[in-house]
Amino acid sequence: MTDNPSSYRQLALDYHEFPRPGKLSVESSKPCATGAELSLAYTPGVAEPVREIHRNAGNAYRYTNKGNLVAVITDGTAVLGLGNVGPLASKPVMEGKGVLFKHFAGIDVFDIEVEAPSVESFIETVVNIAPTFGGINLEDIAAPHCFRIERELRERLDIPVFHDDQHGTAVVICAALINALELQDKSLAAAKITFLGAGAAGMATARLLKAMGATDITLVNKSGVLHSGSENVSEEVIDLLRDTEARTLADAVEGADVFIGVSAANALPADLLKTMAAKPIVFALANPDPEILPDQAQAVRDDIVMATGRSDFPNQVNNALCFPYLFRGALDAKAPQVSQRMQIAAAYALADLAREPVPDSVLAAYDLDALAFGPDYIIPKPFDPRLLEKVSTAVSDASLAEQAELQEKTGS
């Protein structure tokens, strides 16, 4: 790393270009060094698993890589903070997602960048290629199209479909909030929660918090508070509207226990923190520049617990804490979908892990002498080796329990 932007830019470009372009490659998992092995890998030996899969589609999980293969798919309409750069320019991000899947959870990825003239064509493309994969990770697709795309794909496919920008973010925010509330002696059910930002991540997080027991949630966007009398609102947000006299961000923040920002840089004036309840929680998650910087917030409130989306501050809300392990658990359980119950299980597993003693390997990875559950450590670090077992097992167990309950209910 370097503090020189031009040097860092070149370092990033060199990383992606050398010693070979890109970040992913395909390698054979079986030997193919002799004539006998070649005859098994291809004709005539390959005909035997073909017959078995034709006889029973479930055998694809026995004889192919389907059960450990995820498609990371985008149309390039909402890439990082760069916006609609198109599918080709999004490829480095999708490859990067594949690197994290492989490194953290041992999952293989094909990154697929789709040039789609319409939402319908994008959906049909994903449906048509879905037999190849054990799961679909939708990535960097702009709202509101992302809502319809995920909904229709979940309805039409029998493999997990997960829009990480929505639900991965939600899981990690919820995990961090569970622990922040514990430290501040507050409960989720009683907490007054204000969101700034009512896009994909904000709505998904609000819904997951409601499912976990939150009862007092107010959403604010650039037009003000979203309330029951709001006009010209998307149908996607109707279930989150509420009866309230609050109309501005200042109204919504006053007396709030929790502020969750998924909006834009510098969007939360420091003076508003003075009006929050005692022992406030502030998650300023806009990237790369948060709604308010930690030093600015702490200068106003010394009783605050804070998180951002950045790695150079404590308590980074990072999707890498969720999606590799959530998919690992879903694939291991052969889950037909990623349910809300599985997401909640992941959130609680993450929260619980942050309360356990931190391994020496994590301290070494971050050049730290000590780290323990507290205001500056409410969420695990991405290089914690325990994440794979803890989170994926919780997700897998939740899915298997759901599948067993469904079988009992239907008698199948």
C-alpha cells in the first residue's frame, strides 16, 4: 500500500496485468496425463456420468462441479461507486468476487458479464445458463431492476439466488448491530432506528431487522422521511413506510438510538448527533467516504459505538464476512434458495464469533497486539479462519432444518 494515489493506481493495474492478465483461471481437478486418463476424462468414459445424470438430474452433484460452482453475474449497471460502466468494465470486480469465494470458502466461480438490452433479456439469460451452477450471485445491478431480477429468478430457479449488494450487506450490518446494542445496553425490539438511504441495501437491511424483532424503523432518502403519506414512491418500499410526523433527517435522528447510513459522503451533520439518544450507535457505511468520519462523530459524542465500510477504521462492515460462507452453507445443504432464516443464522453466527477470543493468526494478519469484544471490535475480521466453519455451518443447519420441516409438512 502507498499514500501516493498515482503509485497506488499503477500498483493496482500491475496487480491485474502481471504475470498474466486477470485474477481467475480454470484448472483441471482430475489427472489427464495418460491415454487411459484421457479416455476417462472425455470419450468414451464421459458417457457414463452423462447417462447417470440423464437418468437422475440430482446426479449432476455427484459427477460434475455443479455443487461447488457459483455464477457471479452482472449487467454492469451499478459497479462499486463508479455507476453504470457496462458489463465489460465490470469484469475486474466480478473476477475479484471470484477470488474471495475461492480464497475464503473454496468455491469455484465463473464470472459472467451480460450485455442485456432489457431486464427481461437479462433474466432469460440467467435462467438459460442456470443448469451449470449450484448457485447464482447477482452483483452490481442497479435498483430498481435488481429487485425484479432477484424476485423472478428466485421464483423460476431451484438453486440459491442471492443479490449480495442487498442481502450480504444486510447480514453484516445486522450482525454488527446485535453486538453494538449489547454494548450500549439496548435491545433491538426497543431501539429507535433511522436509516439514511432507501436503496437496495437500506431496504434489505430494514426488512431483515424487522424479521429479527425491530419495531421502530424510519427510512429517509434525499426527499426526506418515507412515511405513509409519501407520494411517488416505489412499490418496493411500500411495506417499509410508516405513520410518523417526522419529515426531515433531523426529525428522524432526534432521539434515535441507531443511525444506519447507506447513502453518500458527509450526509450526516455532526450537530445532529447531539440530538440522538444516550449511548448512540452510528453506522456510516457510505464508501469510500462515510456519512460522517469517526473522529468527527466522537468529537461530538464520547458515548458512541461506530462502524464504517472502510478497512482503515475499526468495525468495518464488509460483505466478505458473509457471502463466501453463506454460499458455502447453502451449497453444502443443497438449499433450493437463500431464505431469510438462513440470513438471520449467518448474522447471529457472525455476532457470536466477535465475542470469542481472537486467534493469534488474526492479530498477526492485522499487525495487532490485542483485540477483544468492545466498542472497537463488534464484528469479526475478514481473515478470521473460524468464519468458514462458524458461519457456513449455521447457514447449512438453518437450511437443512427448513427442508426437513417442509418435507414433514408436505409428506414428501
